Amino acid sequence: MAGIVGYGAHLPRHRIKVEEIAKVWGADAPSYKKGLMLREKSVPPPDMDTITLAVEAAKNALKRSGGVNPVDIGAIYIGSESHPYAVKPSGTVVAEAIGATPDIHCADFEFACKAGSEAMFVALSHVDSGYMKYALAIAADTSQGAPSDALEFSAAAGAGAFIMGKDNLIAECLFTHSYMTDMPDFWRREHQFYPQHGGRFTGEEAYFAHTKGASKALLKKSGLKPSDFTYAVFHQPNGKFPQRVAFELGFTQEQIDPGWLAPRLGNTYSGASPIGLTATLDVSKPGDLIFMCSYGSGAGSDGFVWKVTQRIDEVRDKAVRTHKLLDENLIYVDYGTYAKFRRKIKMNE
């Protein structure tokens, strides 16, 4: 059975509070804090992008892998909607940075916020088929939100990485299921810096319809019910959506708490549910079942059922835990610094 051999995350230290953004644009900060359950978000500094985040997360995954040699990794897939280059892969840079062999398959994945989970799905499939011993899937983003747009209050940065294999598993993948339709709720055309969104369509017709569609199908396929799981992780464009969908499906607050990071981290796009999974693995115990469902605009969801093994107790502290990255050594910035970091001030050429 294929599953996770090593996992890791990486997050920026910098943060900006929703009040700091709101005071610049005259927005109602309490509505974002109470209505969408957002308090602050991560901000990548100028020297941090999807590739640097991916490298650090991959190194943490290797630390927990029990000695996997990077030259034995047969594929590196990076899911993101903020690859630094329009024409140049991110995966080849990461491969060289971690010491992988040139005899490797690399690909950059895109599917809005579920690009990371589709990288996980393909990496798992390669390993499960026996085509390669190990495959590395990385979910990383430095997401964009236009000035004064609602997305600016949530668009954040972070990465989660998973080495998939069959030996010395940390978590077995028992079941998967994907569900998608042509629902254009969010998009960014070529040469556009900021994405656009379909307002109210991003909720019921998009996020909730697809997350529920994949989740219900996965529960049916597995023969399991929400109460059988110790934890659950959902895509989190804000704090409210994953909480609501969890409750409507029959999960509890206690089940989602470890991976419910958006209120303090923001929406890390492709990284949202994968980073939530790393935080959940950090506190899980052998035998725990973890339900995971991503969401990506355009639109679709990937669902996974993970079963934690005895190895979790051996490896969880071989790399920094996600909640430590989330809470410690933080640097808070004002809007001017944030705008400089995110290159929101454009000069006429």
C-alpha cells in the first residue's frame, strides 16, 4: 500500500493583521475577523517565492523520511498557482537543491488551489503502480490579491511537502476520490498579475458543492462515517468555509482544529489543505484516521483517507512542527512594508 514516507512544511515568519489592511482601504476589519474568521496572514519577504518555500518544505520531509536518499526519488511534482516563471519549471530547481539525480521526472501542476493535492494524487499513483520507489509532491504558493480586493485579506504563502512510497510509511492512503466540474468561479488570464473571482459563486456553487461532492463520494467509497475519523482537513480560503463544510458533513470542531490554520495563516492556496495535513500529522497517533479534502477553483476537489502508522512517533520531531512555524518568531509588518514585499507598487517604464 502506498502512502506518506516523509512530510514537512515551511511558512514565512512575516505577518500582517487584517486591521492593518482594513485601515488603508476603509474596510470593516471586524467583518473579516468575525464573518470570515481571519485575524492575520503570512507575508513572503522579497527573497521568498514558491521555489524557496518548496525547497525548505522538501528538506523537512526528507528529515522525517527515515533516510530516503534524494537520488532514489523518481519524480518531483510541484502544485502552485504562483510559479515564479511562466516558462521554466520549478521542479528542476528543487530537484537540484535537494540533491536528486538528473534521472528524474519533474512537472509543475496548476489547478488553482488544488494543484498541490493533484501533485499528491499523481505521486501516489506512480508509487502505487510500482513504476518508481519514491515520488515527491509539493504544494506551495505565494498567492496574490489585488489591492482593496477581498482576496487581499486572505492571500498568503506557505508550502507542504510529502514523499510518497511503500516502505516505512508514516500514513497509509486507504482511499482517494476526485470530483470536478466546469465552474469558473476564480481565474487569472495570461499577463494578468492579480486573479479575479465570481463573487457569490465562489461559495455555494463552487467551494461547497465540490467539497461536499468529493467528501460524500469518498465516505461512500470507504464505507466510513465522519465519527470514524480522529481528524479532518479541508481547503481553507478563510476560517469560516472549512468550519461550515465540516459541520454540514458531520465532522466536529475538535476533528478540524489541528489543521484549521486559516484564521492565523490566511489562505495559502495550493498549500492550504496539504499544510493543514502536516499540522494534523504532527499531533496524530498511530491508528488515527485522517480525512482530507482539497478544493480548487475551476473547479474540483481531491479527497484522501489516511491511516497513521507507528512510525509517526519516531519521526514527528525530526523536523520543525507546523504549529511552531505558525506561532513562533513572528515579525509583524505594516501595509507599506507588505506592499513593498509583494511588489504592489508598480513603476511606469
